Amino acid sequence: MTTGSSFGSGSGSLGCKQETGVMDQFPAGLRVLVVDDDVICLKILEQMLRRCSYHVTTCSQASAALNLLRERKRCFDVVLSDVHMPDMDGFKLLELVGLEMDLPVIMMSADGRTNLVLRGIRHGACDYLIKPIREEQLKNIWQHVVRKKWNENKEHEHSGSVDDKDRHKRGGDDNDYASSVNEGGEGALPSHRKKRNNKEDDDGELETDEPGGSKKARVVWSVELHQQFVNAVNQLGIDKAVPKRILELMNVPGLTRENVASHLQKFRLYLKRLSGVAQGVGPSSFCGSMEQNSKLASYGRFEIQALAASGQIPPQTLVALHAELLGQPTANVGLPVIDHQPLMQPSKCMQVDHVMSYGQTLPSNITKQVPQSVIEDVHSGLGAWHSNNMVGGYGQFGGQNGHNMLFGMLQSQSQSQSQSQQVQKQSITVQPSRLVVPAQSSANFQAVNNGVPVNPSHQTTSFNRSSVINYGVGQRSETEMKMTGCAVDVENRIGGQGSVANHSIKEMGEKQISFGESVHVLDQGPLRNLGFVGKKSSIPSRFAGYEAESPTHNLNYADNNGERRIKQEPNIDFLENSKAGGTAVTHRVSQNDLMSVYSE
Amino acid sequence: MAAVAQLQRQFIEYTTSLHNEGYLDDQFTQLQKLQDESNPDFVVEVVSLYFEDSEKLLNNLATALQQKIVDYKQVDSHVHQFKGSSSSIGAQRVATVCVHFRNFCEEKNLEGCVRCLQQLKQEYILVRSKLEALFRLEQQIVQAGGQIPMME
């Protein structure tokens, strides 16, 4: 079994390797990250997990763990975290991980009081273990990984996304993903997620043709479409928004009530999640007026700006902002994310600015460039990180648009690797499959987090939460820092943990909001996805460039035999990856994305 | 060899009594089971870490309780930590004192806290000496060429 690696204060750059051979026997080889400030517990857990044939990495500081996760998103399958930690509240870590990386997180604590366990659940924990933990309890943690993947897949399916197969094919370039992931920057991009969720091949078009002959017409929730949706919902009022009426308002030919219904469901989940974090009440703490449901719609630009001005942008605001941004295709999309550090302000709120900038820039890019592949990549669902890679400019746009935009941007920006590198920095954590609903602030986040695999374009939703984080896109360092702070902040707000936010911000040491995963990874990631898309043929040649690069990812779809199937099933991917045994990366990726990473 | 057999018997008796008296619980047995060829000194390593950590925590607790204005949250945090590590290695009696200690913290009962700290120190010293004795026995067995019996 592989040896675990320990990360103290963020030191250590362990590539996430999977031991070949262990991957053959899933769940052996499951890559676990354990975070606990108690070194004794850490040591014991490490040994127990090793005995379960898992690949263990330990971290005694939450901030270090977060950085590690951001750098190597694809390198882990599940996170085990203690609740009580000095540098960061375990619940906060839990939320961040869920938002940014969409990994299953299991909480642990010597304190098993019901209210704490409940908190854990509310924050999205997959499970809550009471210490002292026994080996038997750890043996089954793989179920959370599989379940999550499956659920995301299912959602993805329901939301009418493009056939994953197509996506997978495109992802063929990711073969190197696994292997390069550890290299400084060549890492494979976790575009898997994106791939999987890449529903949309076209930007904003409804696709009804399914190569695989699926029964449903897949709807690609592009940014534009999503914006239309959001507008409709806002108009009706989130409480009164019913699919039928939304459909009517949207007036998009080919869109069915079912499409809208499932999208709405995701959106609601997202909203709920966002507000739920704040103890079940719409975070009125933000600007006082954000009510989760109703407010979303009414959140106007002005409000957002006001919020921004106040420096505290609650997630909802961001969502709203996002929505606003979506609606305004004015921005200078062209802004390369990488160097974009615009809004990084020391305060936490900077995000708002970012959002703005993102929003603006995106539109143009998105519309034009977001090739399906891009979207797909972005959506890979599990992580927005793809987007980072992909879109150089994306970075700016954290939100859903970001994803798509990212792709578009990415493509346009850099056909070359170097570009992608930059993109990586941006690491927008767009979660491919997430519903990115810019408009609805928190809700969006929720959606995203819920893995609503709406469309890649919707990534925005995830954006909200993660987007906040992503704002940092641009330069990893600073921006990320800020972002993190902000994100944290936002999150806190939502969750009503204002203090935590600040707290976390500080703690976050280097903020790399690695949305995009570390440079190395990014590169491959987004590009890869792009490449994938192209494979399918829907993606123009610009992606082609990427294809070349994503070697490690063994793109599931591509030629790997039977890759197609990977796409949809998370577990399969998981297994597949395992089989591939090759790179850890792939293994990881597949979990989420199915599509993308296919271990060869 | 008779010597080995005798040592092994001693070991078993001692371990059993420690369990019966509540110094160690099943979690310690779990630790022993985790030890294997790839990690032959696992238990000793973990317990050594525990000793180091505990001593630090005890000092921190003493300091915290001596402050003019006692920060009970901080005290509670230390105790929580101590409870976690103690229960992880199976130091049951120590963990139990921690539970009481936490209650006093919640009540902000300084006297109760101070008493608990004393108790904590005592229990810690006791379990430490017993574990050290156990390790010595193990060493003797190994040196005599025998195998350490597995406790169920």
C-alpha cells in the first residue's frame, strides 16, 4: 500500500500517485486525505487506513489541507476531517471542500453531541464518525465516494445533458493526466468532472440528438439559457416559479417542461444549500435583505454593488451579481484571467469586484467561444477546476458563466499549453456539473454543490460559492488569497459564521484559491477537456490543441476501450481508474467526472 | 523456553488487569492489532507521541487555569484535545476525567476545573507508568526470542 504522506503546514508536494496495482481492487487505492490537528489520532488513522489498503495523506492543519486539495484536486477521493481544529473550523473546511472540490467529506470528532452532528450534516458532511474510530468504520468510507459519483451522474442524466459518451471521447487526451498530475504543473486537469457534466456541446443550444441514443433530449444549459431561466424565475419569484410558467417565460423552442423542472430542482437545492448554511434561514446577514428565495430574483445590480461596496458580499449577492453579470454581456471578456488581479482587495469582499469583472468579460467570450467541449470540461461537475485550466480568462468568472466562458476563453486564449497554465491559476472552481446560476446568489451555490449537473454552463452556480473562491482565479497567489478570504467570508456569511470567515481567511495562509488547481494541473485539465470536446467533433480545432496535451488523462471516452461507459458511472470510473492503476489522477478524476479521467 | 513462556504469561496477565482496572480499553487492543511488519513499532510510536502531547497539554492547562481571567473556551479546547488523544489510544480513565473536566469548563467552575486537572495529572502519570511497564515486558519477551501474545 502506498505510504501516506504527511503535510504539516502545507509543506510537501506529493504528487498524487496511485500505486499501480492497488487500483485493480477497488476500493483499494482509495485516496484519502486526513485532516486532524491531533497528531496521535492522525497517526492512528493513517495506519488504519493503510490497513484498509487505502492511499493515505495526512495533514495536521486545515489550511494546509485546503491548499493541498486545491493544488491537487484530482488527487483525492475522500477527505476525513476533524471538527475541532485550531486554525480552522472543521465545518468550514467541509464547506469549502464541498464547494471547491466537491469531494465527499467525512467529519470526525470525539464530541458526538447531536447538535454537532447535525451541523455536520447541514454543512454537507457525508458522514460523521465519533472518536475513537475503529478500523471497521473506515473500511466502508469508499461508499461515500461511489454514492456521490452515482448521484451526480444521475443528476447529470436527468438534467438532460449531452451524452457523456461524447464527452468522454473528447477527453481522450487526459491519459497523461494521472501521470502528469504530480509534475509541477503538468498535472492532469480534473477535467473529468467537466467532461462528465459537459452536457452542452453547443453553447446554449438544446441538443436533442443523442449519439448514444439516450431517451432524453439533453439540454445544454448554457450561460445564456441559464440566465434566461434565472430571469424567468426572478420574474415569477422563486416561490412561485413553477416549471410551466418558467418555460413559458423563457420561450425557448425545444425546451421541455421536464428540462426546466429538473433544472429548477437543482437550482432550488442550490439556493437551499446556500441559505441552509446559514442555519436554514436566508442569510439576512448579508445585506439584510437577501432572502434566499425571494431575494434572488430581486437582487439587482445596485444591490450587488452596494454590497460590494460594503465589502461584504454574501454568497447570494454574488449569485445575484452573477446573474446580473450574466445579463450584461458587456464586459470585456477578453481579460485574461491570469493576470487579472483586479479585484483582489485585501478585504474579503473583493469578490464582488471580481464577479463583476467576470461577469462582464465573460459574456462575450462565452457566447462566442464556449464550445461544447469547453462547457463540458467545465462542467465536469466535480470540480470547477477544470475551468481554470481551460479558460484563461475564465478565472475571472467564477460563476457559471465562468465555466463556459472559461472554456471559451481558454480556447481563444491559448491553444498552447502555456496558456493553460495560466488558466490554471485561475482555477475557477467551476463545477462542471453544477448549476451555475449566477443570478440567484446562494441558491446557485447550492445547486452547484449539489452537483446539479445541469450544464456546464451552469457552472456558474457553483460559481457562487466556489466562484467566490474562484475569483481568485487570476493569479493564484494573491488573488487566490483574497478569494479564499472572500469565499470564506461569503460562506461564513451564509452560514452565519461571520467570525469564522474572517478567521478562515486569515488562516488560509496562502490563499490559492486554487480553483483551478495548481498550474500544472490546470494546464492539462482544461485543455484536455477542450480536447475532448473536440474529439467528439463538436469542438472546433482549437481544442485540438489541447488534446495533445492531456496525456495523462486517459480520457475515458476516447479510445480507451469501453471508456464510454465510464462516463456515466461514477463507480465505474472509479474502478476504471483504479484499473488504470496508472495515475492517481485518473483515478480521482473519474470519480467525478467520469468523463474525463479515464485511467488508462 | 520457560523464560519466554513465563514472560508471555506475565504480559497477558498484566494486560488483562490493565483492562479490568479500566486503565486501558479496547481501543488499545485495536492499536496493537494495527501493528504489523510494515509498522513494527507502531504502538510504541503512537504512545510516545501521546506522552509528549499529553505533557504539553497538561502544561497548557495549568497555565490557562492560572490566568487572572480564565479563558474557559481555551481550557475546554485543550481538554477536548486531550480527551481525543486519550480515547484514541485507549487511555480510558484519562478520557473519563476529561469528560468531567469539560463539564466544569462549561459551567466555568474554576475550582472544579482545577480539581480535574489534578486528577488528570494523576491518571496520566498512572497510565504512563503502566504502559511503560507493559513495553518493558514486551521488550523482554522479544529479547528472549519470544513473540508478544495477541490479546483479544
